[in-house]
Amino acid sequence: MSTQDLTAEYEAFEACLDEINDFVGTLNHYLPTTVAVGLRVHLETLLRTLLECELCTHAQAREFVRVFEREVLKEEGCDE
């Protein structure tokens, strides 16, 4: 992958994060727990779609979830 491709991919990633952040900001009339559960369901659907379309492996999906959990718990000071 060329540097130009990586730059374009990074820019797309940043734009996607900005759009998601803007959208989540429109959900402020819901309780944070409601938004969190809704996002979890949506993430589950996205991961399942990646698996079904063979865009990632089960091992990659498991690792993604493990890293996600580790990062969330680390930031909350809940390391076990």
C-alpha cells in the first residue's frame, strides 16, 4: 500500500469518526445507557456483517472485542 493510499485511508477514517461523533451528539435526548445499548447492538450487527462478508475472520473479531473491552476497563480503572 502506498503512502498516498494510507493518507487517503486515514483521512476517510477521520471523516468517518467526525460524522459518527456528530450523529451521536444528536442523541443527547436519550439516556446515556440507552445510547450505549443501541450502539452495542449496532456494533454487533456490523461485526456480524464483516464476518458474513468474509471481511474479517472470527479470530480478528474476537481480538477486536478483547481489545475494546481491555481499553474500556483500563480507562475506567476496572482492570481485573
